[in-house]
Amino acid sequence: MPQLASQPSADLSAAVPRDGLPRPGRIPGNQAIWVGIFSEMSEFGIMFLAFFIAKAHYPVLFLEGPTRLNTTAGLVNTLVLLSSSYFVAKAMVAIRQERRRDCVRWLWAAIGAAVAYLVVKYIEYEWNSAHGISIDTNSFFAVYYYMTFNHLLHVGWGGGAILWAIMRLKMGAYSADDHEGLEAVAVYWHMIDLAWIVMFPLVYVLR
Amino acid sequence: MKRLYQSLDVLWLLLMGMTLGTTAVAENAHPGLWMTVVVAVVVGIKGRLVVDHFMELRTARAPIRHLMNAYFYVFPTLIVLASLYPERLKEWTTL
């Protein structure tokens, strides 16, 4: 993307309008975070392809597998992650309007959602164990554990990045005119939500 | 300002409703191609909504916006194709 390479980073957050809307034609966050996001989306994409292939080879296991999972846990985590994306979007509007305290509050709400996701995932894995489900059960559950645990790790370090952004905000690092770092954390977090939007129906819903 | 805030609220409720609705239908309906198509379409719509509005890419540079949106055309399509042609996929991926 030659256009991206020619964009000076100092210009990324310049002249931000105070109406809460991002500046048109910009690169949200910075170029480095987009290299990371496209790498991660490719990684999740390869996992989804592996899922399709494994399902074609073991159709009976992949028909029966989702019926043994705790769909409620998957559904709750979907609602929690979508809500966390909403909280982060609200935080971005707040910082662009120089409402720093509101921005911090919305980011804490996102942290709450991340913690809720991790707690639900722990309960779900415990529930699986109690029902005799493990990574060795069959091919469906091997793929299920690989995909969902990988996603769980992303939620963990994505939550850590939001905590870092809160700390930086409290140190006065971001403002309406300069919030490139915060925006990078925000778009990375949305990427984690996007991966789950595909993963949830694949693993829990479709037969 | 107020309109932007309210549109995020409406979008959040819409995403919640779509998630609850499709899960309820999929859990109670007989598995089949039409259900797969419905779920794939909803995945595409939800992905586009998050990319455009929460990720705020609708006004961002075209290469980033197009690549992210393409993801939510390609994978819903693959979900349907994998459901339609499992035997061919198995044949292509058998070593």
C-alpha cells in the first residue's frame, strides 16, 4: 500500500474536528497497528479455513460437536464482546471531544467486559471438563479448543493494552488533537471482536 | 455530537438483537442450507457494521476500509460454499 507509506505519522491526528467524528481519509491509529491487525485477521482466516476442511473430512463429528457445547456461554461472550466494542467506540468519541474522564470510564467498562469474557470462558472450559469434553475427545473439540483458546489469549493481551491506554490517559498522554496511540488500541480491540463474530456461529451454532 | 452518540447506542442494540435472534432461530430450526445462508448473511452484516461504525473505517483510507470489508464478504461466502460442497472440499484437501 504505497499510499500508507507516504503518509507522515505526525499528520495522522492533526486537525481533528471536535464533533466526535474521526477525520476523513485518515489511517485510524497508525500504520504499525494495521500490519498487526491484517496479520491477526490472516491468522484467524487460516483457522476458519482449517475448520471448513476438518468439517468436510469429519462431518458426523462436526454435526454432533456443537450440540455438546455450552451455547449459552458462547452467546453470552458474543454479547459481552459486542458490548466491549461499543464501550471502546464511545471512549473514542469522548476523547475527540476532550472529555477525558468519560473516555476513562468507557475504557473501564471495556475492561469489565474483557474480564467477564475470561470468567465465562473459564466456566465454559470447566463445564466441558465436567461433561467429559477435552482437546483429545475428537477432531471437532481439538479445533474448538485451538480456536477459542487462541482467541482467549487475544482478549487477554487486548485487555492489557486497554489498561495501558487508561494509564497513559491518566498521565495526560492523549487529547482531542493527539490520540493516535489510543485509536491504535481501539482498532486492535475491534479486530478481536470481529474474529469472534465469525467464530461464534462456526463453532457453536452451525451444524 | 448527540446524533453520533445515539447512533452508536442504536447500533449496539441492533447487534445485540441480531445475535440473540439468529442464535434462537438456529438453535430451534432444523439444520440445513437455508439456516447456513441466514447465519452467513448475519455474520456479514454484523462484521460490516462493526468495521464501518465501531472501528470507524467508513471515512478511513480506502485500502484499509476495502480490505476489512472484503473479509466480511469472503468468509460468509466460504461458510455457504463449504456447506454446499463438502465432498469437493474433502477431495481437494485429501493428501
